[in-house]
Amino acid sequence: MSTQFTTSIPFSFSHNLAPIRLLELPPALLELLSASESPPILKIKASSGATSSVHSTDNHAVLCTPTQTYSLRQVYSSNSIILLQPSVPLISPPSDDNEDEDTDPLAFLQPSMGLKAVSTAVSYMELVPTIHDAHELLLKHIPLYHGSFDGAMESPTEKVPKVAILSALPISEGEFETAWKKLNCFCCSAGYAHRPSSSAVLAALGEIFTCAAAESFTLSPKDGFAVEALVSIMDDDEEVAIPQGLVDAAVAGVCEEAVAETGRWKLDKAKCASYVGRALLEDWQSKAKGDMLYVSFISRWKSSVPEECVALCKLDCIKGWYTHPTPSTIRFVSGGTPIPAKSSSPSAAAPAPVVTAKNKWHEKFGKGKRR
Amino acid sequence: MPSIPLHTTPATPHQAPVQNPLPQLLHTPSGLALLEIQGTINMPTPPAPPEDGEEDAMEIDPSASHETPIGRIVFPDMQTEDDRKDPTKFKRVYLYVGKHQRLTGEVKKLLKPLGIIRRRDPSLKENDTPNGAWDGEELEIVDIVRWKILFSARPEPVSST
């Protein structure tokens, strides 16, 4: 067909078109794919018919990298998109193999290579950064653990393992883990996921502080303490029925890692004061007792933290998490930055109000029902 | 919510095409390239299964029944082997459809590169050591294309050469 080597390329159309999909790669994803030698495996999560009724927001597919989630959106084009592959032109015996045309030894002998259309598409998939809020999804899907420390553990109605929840939610593992930690979630010894209520967290913290004081276990040694050591002194107390996961989560709430990634913790006074203060307010609110008297809040707060933190129990450290409906009362507002003290930067705080507004409606609704 | 793994590299390494007739810039590891036409190519016979499609096929040579020749792709400014590496030489592209129609197009960079995704061949699963655990459909990104040949103009008549 053609004799000119460089300029004229025979073009043909294969009858056995291979099914392909085109995926638009945003810069961040492209970087991930091309940066490392062995890029991570991505996941496409698509809701099946059976589960779509449960989560109303995720009735389409998402693509998850280890830390990010994108929504997949099909974009149709009026143009025909054709995928070309170099192939031996028609005049020669074509090879039957569509995938690897050029393994054909005859290809060496060809004066010129042609191009063959091996696939067509009229659409491609666009990736839109996620619209799902991991925090909110976890709130909805992880059963609440109320805890009960008179010996019997209240069993939650739903029992779901952590991995099952992760795979059911349209979010990446990284986002899941962050929200998981933020909400103090833990797995019980049977492996089921739980999200402790503020009162459960407070009770656990109370136990921790009491035991630590009684056994003169220091919560702020220089090189940190291990949660196991803490649990072992708590085990001496026979009344204790706090799942270790909850102890882990509570410790993570009030402590900082002495050295990063070592699992050794050290009490962070400011973090502890803020954390306990918020938990107290939230607990009060969730029990629908109305607004809390300011004086009684402060005295509860001070009595709930270890001695060394008492001086730090000032309203400054829970800024954004409360309002004063009247001069003498205080009310919880879940508006502050989720991670206390440290991330008060406006960028970190930005996504929070969205959740807040929804949460408030949710809570108001819940309260209305209970009455 | 079932999830499908999307491998970011193909299961089998690319066998680079022995010869790629396209300009250097359009080369990808697998040899795949993207061509976009504003409109469609109407095939003489719709792609049909070989059993019943063969009688209607226009080809005389029975060995060629799996593909239909369309025409030629021409880079008019590209005359020598060296031109294949010179980006200024392949801006303009012609697509001859049959003998009497010519489309004029250009090589364009994609705003966002496109990943070409296909279903991973299930028979290759054993070789794939780190992910032997998956027992369902698996997808893979075969290649990433960054350029396309875009024909956005309407065809113009040409005399046969």
C-alpha cells in the first residue's frame, strides 16, 4: 500500500476491538503512578445493588489510592476516540494475536509498519476529588459503644469487623484511618469495630487516671509509657471491664507519642485538658440535659483530669467547641478543629463546618425523637 | 461495596513494538497511541463475529478478514528519519480515508494524560505474586498516553494518488 517509510502509514481497523476504558489522570495521581518503581495498587469501589440502599450518597464508583479518594465520572464525547497500535500492514499475512502484534517474526521483514485501530471509545472517565466525608461516614457506620463499667459490657446491636466497614465505605484506607483515630474507634477483642460514646471515653479516662494515681504509674515519663504497662496495672482492679482497644484510643486522645511511631506515649497536658473538656460537654449534650451550668462544668472538668492538668482547664483550650447561651451556662458546639490544640490553622478547620452543620441537624432530630 | 483492584502496571511487561511508525513523541511503552476524530468512521460492515461476517466482508484476501483497511496516516512534514524526533515536523497530520477523502489534523498534548485500562488476563494471575489473593475481576493500567492525534476538521475531497 505504501512505499514511503516515514510519512505514509497504512491505517486499518480491526474487527476484534478490545474492550478498554480510558481514565483521565489528575496530576496527583499521575505523580503517584510515575514516581515510584512499584506504584501502589489502586482500588475501584462500586456500590452493588444490594448495598446502595444503605448508603444513599455513594451510588457511584470511586477510585481509591492509599490516601485519597476520587469519584469516577463518565464523560461522553461526540468524537470517536480510537486506540492505535503499530501492526503489520494488511498486505502481509496478519498475525491473529491482537495483543502483541510484533512478536511476529515476520515483522522484521516488513519495509513499513502500519497502524491498526484496536479499540474505540466514546467516553472516558474523569476523576473528581472525593465528596465523601470520612468522618461523617464513620459516624454513621460504626456502631456506638456506650460502655458499661459495672462489670457487664453492653453489647452493641450491630457487630461489624473493621475491614468490612472499610470495604463498604467509598473512602481510601488513609482517610479511613485518620477518621478512625479522630473518633477514638477501636476493635474489641472479638474483632468488631466500635465507636465509643463520650461517656465511654470519659469513663475509660477516669479509670486510667485513677489507676495511674493509685499505682503511682507516671503518665509522663521522659521516654513515654507503653499502653500494655498501663493495661496491666488496670487489670489489677477487678472492676475494670474496659476493652484494651478503648484504652489505646483514650490514651491516644490525651497523649502524644514520646517518639514518633514507637507506640510509647507521654501525657500531653494541653491536649488532655482540651480533650476532656470537649468530651464532658459533648457527653452532657448527648444526654440531652439542656445547657450545663458553667460553674459545674468547670468543677467537673477539673476533677476529671489528672492533677498536673488542672491548671490548664481554661476555656481557651476548648475555643470553638462551646457557646454561652446565657452568661452562666455553657453548651457544646462541635465546631472546633477535630484535632485539639495543635491544628488550629484555618486550612485544617475549613472542612469542619460542613460536618458540623449536618451533625447538628442530626442531633437535633435525634433529640426530638427521644423526647 | 465490592472493590476491584486496579493494577498500575500491566501484568506482563510491554514488548516494545519492533517498529513504531509514529513520531517519537507519540511513542508509549506498549506502542499504543490515541487518535480522535470528530465524527465516526463508518465501516463497510459492522464488526461481526467471524462465522457470519466473513461472507459479507469486502476483503478479497481471506487472511485479512479480521481487519479492514481504512487508508493512510501521513505526516506531510516528516521526510527523513531525523524528522521523527523533531517536534515541529509532525504538527500537521493527514488522514486519508479511502482514496478520495482527506482529513487534516494535528498532534495535541492532552490536558490530562489518559490511562488505558483493560481487564487483566485471569490466566496470568499465578505469576502475579503479591496479589494472588484476589479472586475476581482485576483491572490494569496498560499504558498512559499523553498525546493524541486530533482530526477536528471535516473531510475534504482529494483526487486519488
